[in-house]
Amino acid sequence: MNQIGNNIQWAAQLLQEDQVVGMPTETVYGLAGNALSEKAIDRIYTVKNRPRTNPLIVHIHHPDQIELYAQNIPVAARQLAKAFWPGPLTLLLEKTNLIPNVTTSGSSWVALRMPNHPVALNLLKALDFPLAAPSANPYGYISPTKSIHVQKQLGTQVPYILEGGLCQKGIESTIVGFEAEKPIIFRSGLITQAQIEEVTGISISEVQKHKTVATPGSSKSHYAPRTPLHLGFQVSDLASNMPLTQVGFLAFSQFHPEIPIKNQRLLSPKASLDEAAQHLYEALHELDAQGLDLILAETIPDEALGKAINDRLFRAAHKIKKH
Ligand code: TXA
Ligand code: MG
């Protein structure tokens, strides 16, 4: 059996045995395991080398399953699930006892999401338990948007990876929690603040962290390539003895005239934010594999989805230059 393939039954069997599987979603590939099994959860943390204080998102295949795993669900949460599931939205809700404490790192809140990818949905339907799935990268490294990224980063620690093509959306889901029925955005993503406000009719004045619920993953350096990434730096900021053949450039829509073309990636030649999001991690993976001394990256227009892309670039950066 090849490590990458389309065999949902095989993947389901491995998951029933508390093993982990690479699972495509529309955002990024996840490292999936039985969300109700302490043994499977333990395996996810070990393979990802992720601190056990950082909880996992639980994936479901039908909106009604929200009732099984969450309680005291705010009206706004139901409105958002109805509007955006299946899709790139994660809801932070009070958990029921069906969700083990290890899955939420001891928190009484569970992160729930119904992904919009046929392979993920078919896999979930083949199982009688939900799937915990963090992004399938070693902790802190670039998220995977292709099956080969999972294979290269996690190797034989993952017995099987389901093929799902290049992820259509390309960056992680928006995470929304609630304080007294009012939505709070914990992680920006494909679903924008304006969309959340429109659906719930509630304006979100502050995009900030909840006082009692921490999203540990969102406060650390993340999504980072091994090659130092300098955000907002110009070629003129580089040391004069730095050969441009050793410098990469991650651009929004236009090549840099002085840097060799093979060292450059355009996120979207037609300057589309959707296309830029889809290609962000792929471009970072490719540039990181080139053995460069450093990568210069541009920020993206800071509007709508551009905010979520810039958030990932800031976290990926080793150095940031503010203009
Ligand atoms: O698009 C996505 O959300 C992808 C795909 C695979 O579904 N998953 C993903 O998972 O990005 P991960 O583990 O890389 O990021 C999940 C974030 C982390 O920052 C984690 O701290 C937070 O969600 N989180 C998960 N459960 C939580 C909980 N119960 N309370 C607070 N934060 C939670
Ligand atoms: Mg992640």
C-alpha cells in the first residue's frame, strides 16, 4: 500500500485502531485521529511534537452533530454554523462530556468544525466518531496544502495520507468564540469579520482574545519556514555583501526586478486575495526547499481576506520591518 492514496476504507480502519491519518480539508491538510480516544489524541501530539497544552479542533460531518459535542450553544453560533458549514469556520463552544479532556487540553470549551472537502466528509461519514485534526505539520512549521507536504514533513510517522489535491482555500479556518452571545474572532481566516457581522447582526468592536479561553496556537510564532523570512524588507535593506542568488522573494503579484526569477514566487499574478491565500503555504514550502540564505516577503493589501494572509506572514516572519 502506498503511503498516499484514495482508500477511505483503509483510512477508516487505521483510525478505528487509534492510528493517525493525513486528511485533506478545504483549508489545509489535517493530522486526524479519533477525537474521543485518549490513545489517538496522544498519538497526534507525539507525531506533531505539539505541546499538550494546545487543544485540537474536532471535525464533524453534519451540523446536527453540534448537539452531541456542545451545549448552551449561543444563537449567533447556530446562525454562523447554518451560514458557513460545511466551510472554513471553527466555533468555540462549551463541550459536553463526550469530548475527553485531553482533546481540549483540559478546557471546558471545544473547537468544532464541519470541513468542506468531499474526502474529509466521506471519511467522517465512514466513522462513528468525530476526528480531531490539527494542521498536519510539525509544531510551528508551515501548514500543508498538498499531500506531499504532509509526507515530507511527517514521514513514516503517518501510516496513510488521503489524497485531496491542492487545498482549495489554503489557509486555516476562522475561529470564533462567544462572550455573552457576542462573537469574538480568535483566529482570522477565510470567513471575514464583515461576513460574521452580517450573518449575526452583531458588530464586533474588538477583535481580541477571550479572557477565560486561550487559543495557545495563535499567540506563538507559527507557520514558519526554516529559512529566515524577513517581512517588509527591501533589497536595499540587505547587507551589501549578500549575493542576490541566495535571496528568495515572496511577492503578492509582481516579480522583483533584481532577484533571480527561480527564487521568486507570486501569490497571485492577477492580484486576487483568494488565489494568494490558496498559494501562500505552497510558495513558502517551495522557497524553503531551495537552500536560500533568506526570504524577503511582501505584505498583502490589508483588507478582508488579506488580513488573514498578513496574520500568517507576520507569524512566519523571523524579522519584521515596519514602514
Ligand atoms: O482549518 C483548520 O482549522 C485546520 C483544518 C485541518 O481543519 N486545522 C487547524 O488546526 O488549523 P490547528 O490545530 O493547527 O489550529 C487550531 C487552533 C489552535 O490555535 C488551537 O489552540 C485552537 O485552534 N483551539 C483548538 N481547540 C481549542 C479550544 N478548545 N479552546 C481554545 N482554542 C482552541
Ligand atoms: Mg496549525
